[in-house]
Amino acid sequence: MADVIVIGCRHPAGIVLEHDGVQVTLAGQNQNKSGIILLTEDDYGETIVDSSYWAAWKKANAGFAPLETGLIFEAKNQSEARSKAKELRKEKTGHEPMPQDDGTGKIKPE
């Protein structure tokens, strides 16, 4: 079996990567295993990717904003991915849920 890496994606809808004509769709925050859409701060999707593809894609896409900001991240295994997602929990992605109405017609602040 080829060497693989776990890619975590904190984008709600996931992200499609492309390199040398090969597309890989990263599961996003809304594609959790339960089938229920929950937008929580620490939720993320996991995708197993061939490590050589990932290395080539990263080299070709150096400076890709979602990679630089932690919107997508790499881990050696699922346990490490959970740890990294926990570390990134407080980092804003720009895709957080909107503040909700508090019943008075005003939006609750974050």
C-alpha cells in the first residue's frame, strides 16, 4: 500500500485540489460521519491522501491561503489530525456561523 497522509479540512463544503490532472476532494466540516450537519468550532473533515500526491500538490501550490491559515492541514494519522484540529479551534477561518438573534430583534455579539 502506498504511503498516505490525513488531510483535515475546516471549510464547511470541503475543497477540491488538482495537480497534474488528478483531482482530490477534501471532505469539509459538513461532511462528518454522523450525517448530521453541525457547525462547531472544532469540526473538520478528514480525507486520506497519497503522500506523494500531497507533497507534489503542496510544492506546486506554495502560498495557497487555506493551507497557510490552517483551513486545511496535514497529519500523519487520525489521532494527530484530531490534535491539530483542537489546536486550531480558536483560529478564525472566515467560515464561522453568523451570530444569532437573541429574541429581541438584535443580533447577539460573538
